Amino acid sequence: MKTPDPRRPESWVCVRPQGLYVAPGDFYVDPARPVERAVVTHGHADHARPGHARVLATKETLAIMAARYPGDPATGRQALAYGEAVRLGEVTLRLVPAGHVLGSAQAVLEWRGCRVVVSGDYKRRRDPTCAPFEVVPCDVFVTEATFGLPVFRHPEAAGEIAKLLHSLEVFPERTHLVGVYALGKAQRVICLLREAGWERPLYIHGALQALCDLYEAQGVPLGPLAPATAAAKGELAGAIVLAPPSAIADRWARRLSDPVTAMASGWMRVRQRARQRGVELPLIVSDHADWDELNATLDEVAAPEVWVTHGNEEALVHHACARGFRARALSVVGFGEEDDTPGETPPETPPEEAPAEATRGEGAG
């Protein structure tokens, strides 16, 4: 490995098989494999994995990890408040809001006058369930690029929720089944529906219950929720049911009353994806920055050097270079498009009673 040099950021923040390694601090950010010390940006399973000896994250992310990996033997869990600084080896670390899901954070790394910001996953739109993205000027910005193509320009989420409510007015006798990832998307859609005036109970798949309870315990009110399996078929006519994406095409959905199948994801911008999922009502509600927001963020953080991780890396790198940034792609393995595997329906058991794989259901949409 190159001798660490603050004038060459790639010498002290570099990619290893385990993930993104910070040499002067001897820790990894969102490592894909178990390591001695991990800084975790948020609770999605492709970033927050079990098996690390020591984990540093926000208290909300640690709570999510504890709920999802109850048998994780990690003995050192350190909670860091937004803006609080801690010294890891020679590196000063701060966590600032990323606006992705509850507790999500960017990792701000400072060593000998050089500042590197690792964004994790982030979005720039308002979200009532989590703290908004904070712009941190830096020397190097490590950005995701999930929706790093010009075709991805997300509409306002409130307008997509209005589409759902309009469909309920048009088809009041039909259940509206909405596919949502279990961590972040489910709770955001619930809160957006409440803001739009939906006061009736929302029915949820059992795989969503534990994380909805966790959000409530962390101070995010969701209003009345009811288990979908406990409701009679007639009771669900004209109701909204939320379920993991894999459940909407599964036999689980057969109990519903002539369902209108919807899905809330940034990927619903791609019509073929909606058709493949059998989605009748695509709702473009994303928890990631779109093309315009990615580029606006590069301008705001004003980092002369940009490293692009998972997603459409090549397009954003090319565009950033054309705009005068020194940009390159990082080949960091282990970040998935989404955790919910098509055809796999999470069982209706809470995370503490089911293996970690069974509680998957959130992702990059």
C-alpha cells in the first residue's frame, strides 16, 4: 500500500477487498466483510452488515442493526451524535445527516488538513422521517450514483402520493397494495399519506411491523397501523396495504380485494421495471438523489476531486469530468441495488424471531 500522504487522498482512503479503508485511522466505512472496526453510514443491509468487532454509527442506525441482527456478537458499539467529533487513530471523524433514512449519515474524515466526505446513500428531498442532507465542503467527495443517469429526474413525492389517493377515489372498491422497502420507504410513505390527509388505519405486511415500531420508538409518529392478515377481505376494500416488493406478486396478495398493485421506488421511472413487477400504479418515490441533485450536490460541496461508488458510475464520472471535476469511479464491492429479492417474500415474523435474511425488504429505490 502507498505511504499515506494528505496531499494524495487516494493514499489514505483506499479500496480493499473488505471495502473502503481509512489507513491513518485503521477503520472501514460500510465494509462488506467483517472487520475489526467499522463506521456504518446507515442501516440498510448492503451497508450495515453483522460480524464487525466494533461499530460506530448514529444511535438510530445502531438500534436498527440491533433489531435486525439480534445475534450479532459485536461487543463494541459506539453511538455518535450528528456533528460530534471523535478521534480514530490519527483521523477525526464526524457524522452529518445524509437524508436517506432514519439515522443515515455521511462520514466526514479529516487528516492533516485534508477532508474527505463519504456520502453513503443520500437524497436531497424533504423526508418527514429523517434529518435532511447537510452540505459539507471538502477536498474529496465520495458519492453514490444509484440514479446517476439523466433519465432519472424524480417528481415531487407529494404528487405521487396524490396519484395513489386519486386512484382510491376512482376505484373505491379495490384494495391498493403498495410495494415498499421495509426500512425507510415504508415509514416515509406512511408519513406522506398522513400529511396528505389519510387518517384511516394503514394495513401492513408483518415483515414491516418491527421497523415501524422502531421508528415510533425513535420519535417518528406513524398513526394507526393494522396487520393485513388480521383483516377480512371485505374490510380491505378501499384500503391501503403496504408490503415488501416481493410480496406484491406472491400468493400472500391473493387475500386482498381485487388489488391495484402499486410500488414506491425511483426505479418506477423505468416502465419496463414496472411491467416486470406487474405494477399497475407506479409511484416514483425515491430515497436517493436524482441526476440533477447529484450534480447540484457536487457544486455545493465544491470538492475538486469526486469519487463515485455504486450505481451508474461511468455516466456521472464522465459528466463531472466535463464540468471540471477530477472524477473517477471506485470499485467498491458489496453494494446491491436492493435487498428485496424478486420472488422472495419475507415471512410475517419480526426480526428478532427470524434470521436476518428474512427481514430484508428495503433497498436502493
